[in-house]
Amino acid sequence: MLKKELTLLNVYCIATGTTLSAGFFLLPGIAFNEAGPAVILSYLIAAIPLIPAMFSIVELATAMPRAGGAYYFLDRSMGPFVGTIGGLGTWLALVLKTAFALIGMGAYLGIFWPEVPIVTLAVILAVVFGIINLFGAKKTGTLQVLMVFALLIILTAFISKGIPNIEFENFDGFFGKGGVSIFSTAGLVYISYVGITNIASVAEEVNNPERNLPLGVFLAIGTAILIYAVGTTIMVGVLPAEELASDLTPVASASYILFGEWGKIGLTAAAVIAFASVANAGILSASRYPLAMSRDHLIPAGFSRLTQRNIPVYGIAVTVGLIIFLVLYFDIASIAKLASAFQLLMFALICSAVIVMRESKIEAYDPGFSSPFYPWMQIFGVFAPLWLIAEMGIVPILFSLALFTVGTIWYVSYAREKVVRSGAIYHLFARLGEQRFEGLDRELRGIMKEKGVREEDPFDEVVTRAVVMEFTSEKTFEEISRDVSNQFASRLGFGAEELEQRFMEGSRIGATPISHGAALPHIRLPEIEKAEMILVRTIQPCFVKALNFSGKTSMQGPIHAFFFLVSPNENPGQHLRILAQIAGRVDDENFIKDWMDATDDQELKEILLRDERFFSLTIRNNTPSSALIGNSLRDIRMPEGCLVALIRRKGETIVPRGLTELMEGDRLTIIGDAQGIEQLINEYS
């Protein structure tokens, strides 16, 4: 697994940095030559098909935060064949965009070193940024933050100075190139925006992806649209048409008019920073696609190997090598069009992937962000990119067809015999009576376990209110289920026999997770308000008759811990997240030892609650906690979001109330947000 080192700031800066580069510093002149002053509209139109793709990618990334981004989404939704094409296409799009950025960087550096060919500079830079990426995502992400903030400061100065100096007569003949040119140019400049969603390829390395991915991407898209709209208006309004149409460094030229020589130098530096951020983040993102595809056996296994620093060195090497090839043998306009065409095609497929995942009705598909206006936004997101590709001309169309051909040949000749999984589309087929692929269910549940519960999930509440049952004599699973069902029946209003039958049926069909000495029997019921759980500890080992991984029934165990969970029918995602959280605790190598060593009910519950949101405090004299003695709970100032869930006093568990007075020797189980818990630990430990 890759380390989760990227914060919200890193997400924003990677997305913004990969966007504010060639589209702003290099393309305006080329695009102006195609569309005239209406190039401003081309930039705005180009952003429209990005919106459904952006919402779709964020939904998929919060459900499946894995390296490989678009490839992973397409593979798990529509199967390895489409995944192969999608992985190759997205990787190529990123590589093309990065090559484009390096050429742009070379063009601006050529202002300072005109004697050095642009291509030579671009090749040298590709090697440099490849080496930087060998130091890991965190260091790369930190560099990205510094570059993007420097860039935004310089661009703010450019916009502030440029707006008052716009010459409005430069916009005469606004539609002089015709309406068709506006849309064809929109396809050309689409490359300006595609970097904003590249962050999905490093989603596996994002801390708290359900919050940081959507927020970072939305902030980045707003920044990009604003700067492109205002910035291109300034360039058209400041530079003479003849000069702008042939200028590969239009921002530097506009800055010379606005600020003089020092302004030109400053904006040239900004351009270099922008291109550097794209190249840096582009190699970071693109190198994760070979890693992800290799993990899934679609390309040779060597690409899945990580260094001791968890760096995909082979993915970085092949990405840099292809970038150098493109820089040496393709012209800049071709690179831009191909990058845009490939990315448009991939975005159409990604919008299709959201439709497939939703309609497959897989309960473990549990995105932290759901795209609005489903399915109409996704339907638009499928057809709009294809229309733009058609408007770009025959070459992008032919290369898109070539991508499909090469992907098909590679899959049939190499990957097909090595892959034993199918995508969510098979679950969609299952609704029509065809066979479904259960491996995807297991994989998505594994992802849920990694992500943990959400802030709104009542996991802590469910655990603290759970009933604890202990059996010292030997019991069968049937006997335990019967006793547990009787306990549930009095609380839920359901018949004990019905509950017992459903728990037993779950084990027979393989729906009861069993591992590391623990079993998680679980059911969902209609017309109950909230999830309930019963914790069972068996001193004597118990064995459960259940399906194993080979699909055969066998006695599994020994089991000393049972977690019987009952949840409302209406919220399957929450039910699965609670199960996943328990499974994560069970996976700890010390779980069974801690479970069997626990001296009381409270300690058993604390084993499940142990994380950054849990704190156990024993009140003792001559310690910082002694200040709590004699105070009622309502008089104690707790950090916001924290509360005392349980109190253990003289061998008994007390449900805390506001008037409960604390005594020496009380053991408090405190739950809350991570920041508040850390504050309590610092204060009382």
C-alpha cells in the first residue's frame, strides 16, 4: 500500500498546478490564431464537458481511492478489457500533457537562453523531474505547494495590472473566424483543464480522501476557470492580434507591455513555475497508472514493484522515457490535440462508469461524495466529449481509434489469460438474470475497511450502548445465536426465532465474516430506527459451520469473539462501514490477546473504540486527573465534540448522566473528534 501523505492543500495544489500551465502560458497564442478574439469563449466552452467528468471522478475516487485513478475506475466498473484501454488512454493523455508542459517550459526558458534549443531543454527537464519524483509523493507534494503559491501570487499581480489596461478595440471582429472555429478550438484548449482531475490517480495517497478529494478539486476548478477567463481576456486586450497569433510566450509579451522588462522577467518566472508544477505533478500522476495496471496483471509484474520508500520506480522510468520520445518526434500542436482527444475519450468512459456502478446496486459501492443530477449529468458527460473530438478533425479521431485497436490487441494477446475478475457491469447483468462477480464485492468491502467510518456514522455510540455477553462453558454457534436473538428480540420488537434463523442463514451462505478468532454475524431489518450490537466473548473456543474461500462448507474457528450487528434496511452503506470498522480492529495482531485479557465489559468495548477518537482515563489522586474528583459531568469543560461514554466504578459500568459525580478510581471512556481527544491526552496524561 502507498502511504497516505497528501493533505487537502496538496490535493488543491496538485490539481491547480497541473491546470495552470500550458493552457495559460503557451496555448492562448495558438488558440487565438484558430478562433480570434472569441478564443475567450473557447476556453469557457472547453470547461463545460469537464464538469460532469469532474463530478464523476470525485464520486468514483471517494468510493475507490486507489492508485491508477481513471484506469482503476474503468476496470472495476466495466471490466479489464475497458480498463486496459482506459489505463493506456489516460496514461498517454497525462504523458502528452506533461510533454506539452515541458516544451512550454523550454520555450519560456529560451527567453533567458535563446542559444539552447527548446527540445533540448525539454528533454533535460524531463529527466530532472523524473529524479525528483523518486523521492516520494510527500516531498513531491510539498514542492507542488510552494510552486503553486508562488504562481498564484504572480498571476494575481498580472490580472490586477492587466484589467485596467485592456484595449477594447482589440475585440473588434469577435466572431470573425466563424462559430465552428470556436468549438474546434475548445477541443484544442481542453487540455488546459484536464490536469484538475489528475489527482484521482494518487487518491490512494490522500489522507481522508472523502473530504479532501472533492473539496480540493472543486477549489481548483474554480481557480482555473477564473484565471483562464480573465487572463485570456487580458492577453487579447493588450497584445496586437498579429503578435498574439504567432506568440509561444504570450504572457511574457503581455507582461512586458504592462510592467516593462522586469514584468516580463517576473511572468516568465511564473510560467516556468507553472510548467514545472505540471511536469512534476504529471509524472507523479502518470507513473501510478503502470503501477495500478501491473497490480492487476494487465502489464508485466515489474511495474508493481515499489522501492523501500514505496516509490514506483519502474512506472516513473517508463513515463519519463515516453515523454522524451514525444518531445523529440512530435510537434506542439499535435501533442495538444492528442492529449485533449485522449482525455475527452476517457472522461466519456468515466461518466459511463458512474452509471454502471450505480445501476449495479453493489452495496459496498459507498462514495463519500455523490454526483448531483444523476444520470443526466453523466449522459451529457458521455456525448459532449465525443462531439468535441469530432470537431477537432480527422487526426484526433484516427488516434482515438488507434488507441482502441492497440488496447484490444494488447488485452487479447497478453492480459486476458492472466485476469480472473470482472467489473461491476456483471452485477448489472445479474439484475437481468446473469452471473455476478463476487470478487468486486470483497474488494470494495476491503476499501471500506481502509477508509473507516464517517463522522456521521454512529459507530462509537453503537459500541458503547452494546450489550456484552460472556459464555464460560462450551457453546455451539446455534446456542449462542439463540441466546443473542432472545436478547435482541426484547429490544427490537422482532421474534427471536426469526432473528436466530437469519443469523444462522448468514453463516450458511458465507455472509458472516470470520477471521483472526472473530466472527461478525450481521443482518438488516426493516422498521428499526438505529443499529444495535451485542458483543460475545466465549472462554471455550467455538466453531462455526460456514462457507470457506473455495465455496465449500467447513467448520471454521476457533472463535472467541462474536459481534452480532443489526442495522436498519434503509442505510446499507452505514451497516457495511460499521462491519468494516470492526473487521479493521479484528485484523490487529494483538486483538485476541487483548480480547481474552479484558477484565470487564468496558475494556471489551474499549478494544473496539481504540483509535485517535478514543481516550481511556483513570482518575487518581496526585495526578492531573485529580482535579475532576467531586465534579459532576455537566460542570467539566470538555473539548467540543468529546463526551464521556462509559464510567467504570468499583466493578460496575455506569451510564453517565449530566449529574453523575466523578470519584477517585473511576475509569472514563471518552470518545470524540481526534483534535479534542489529543487535547485531553495532553491535559491529563
